[in-house]
Amino acid sequence: MRTLISILFCLSVSLAIGTEKVTSFAVSPKVVELLESYCFSCHDAESKKGDVRLDNLETLALKDRLDLLNRVQEQIFIKEMPPKKKKTQPSDTERQQLYDWMSAELRKHNASKFEELAWFREYLR
Ligand code: HEC
């Protein structure tokens, strides 16, 4: 019985690794462009403000990436980032483009914490 359980365990682990490989990840060119214009000056390898780096999303483990995308989505939604004092601000359309892309990525993995919250707030009203 034990062997069977460990075989099943190995199988599910390798399946999980398998699917992770299949769902390859790439940041859409438009989003890269927006992040470059509005975020990289403070969030790249050199200046990791608030310990946040946005130029290496592709290299992160899935869980770390989803955590980060959740934080980014929230910042964009509440318009805290880029900081208000910064002169170059994304337009509403550009914000929406960023937000939509984050949503789609998070939804693929059923991992949008923020939208759950937004939905819940709506529900409470
Ligand atoms: C002028 C510099 C600057 C720019 C430009 C900037 N940020 Fe930030 N960001 C900061 C600083 C400083 C912090 C850490 C302190 C704070 O939270 O206010 C931060 C923190 C963050 C955090 C972590 C917040 C948290 O509480 O989890 C995220 C996510 C983030 N930024 C995303 C972005 C995104 C996305 C953009 C572009 C749309 C952006 N930032 C542009 C300076 C900047």
C-alpha cells in the first residue's frame, strides 16, 4: 500500500511539474512597453524600490510571480503606482491595459486575490 501511495505521489508531482512547463509564460509586448515607460525606472535590477523588481517576471517561480502580479494589480487599481509625485503617469487606457493583462494572467491560475476582494466588496454594498 505504501509503495502505491508513493508511486501515486511521484506521479502527481511529475504531472504538476509537467503542466508548469506547458503553461509557458510571457509578458505581452504592450505590457513590457508600459512597464518600461512607467515602472522600470524604480523597479528594475538597479533600483528595486520597496524590494520590487518588475523586469524579470519571466524568471520567477509561478507562485512568486502570482504573488507579485497580485500586488501590482492592486497598486494599479488604487492608483498608488507610479507614485503621484512622478510626472509621467499612465493614461486611464494604459492603466486599464496593465490591469486587464494582470487579471487575465491571474485568472488563468485562479489566483486573483484582489478581484476576489473587489467582488466581495461589491457583494457587501
Ligand atoms: C518614482 C519611483 C517609482 C515608480 C516610477 C514606480 N514605483 Fe512602485 N514603488 C516605489 C516605491 C518607493 C515603493 C515602496 C514604498 C511604497 O510602497 O510606497 C514602491 C512599491 C511598489 C510595489 C509594492 C507595494 C506593496 O505594498 O506591495 C508595487 C507592486 C509597485 N511599486 C508597482 C509599481 C508599478 C506597477 C509601477 C509602474 C506602473 C511602479 N511601481 C512605478 C517607487 C516607484
